[in-house]
Amino acid sequence: MNKQRRKDLLAVLKAVAQASEDLDQITSEEQEAYDNLPDGIQAGAKGEALQENIDLLEQAVGELSDIDSTLGELT
């Protein structure tokens, strides 16, 4: 890999890390919103939707971690 492509790859790795941090923050905020709901609402449609969002956000963070690991092997 030449110098320019390596520089570009490092920029992508930095962007992936930032995206992961941002999604992790959003996940924490969504979890806090869920935790602050009364039990009855947590068990209802709104609570289920929030929980689904949390699960999907956690999945996305995991996938970004996989991408980071894979790209990291190139550096």
C-alpha cells in the first residue's frame, strides 16, 4: 500500500472510531430514556420500540468494531 492510500485508510479508521463513539453515546441515551420509563410503558409498544432501537444500535456498534478490526489489519 502506498503512502497516500495508507493515509486515506487511517482517515477512514478514524471516522469509523468516531462513528462508533457517537453510536455508543446515542445507545446510552436511548437506554437511559428506556430506563426512565415507568414499568407499564416499558412493557408496552413504546418500551418495545425503544428496546429494539437499543438492540439495533448495539448491533451497529459491534459491526463497526468488526470493521475497525478488519481495516486495522491493513495498517
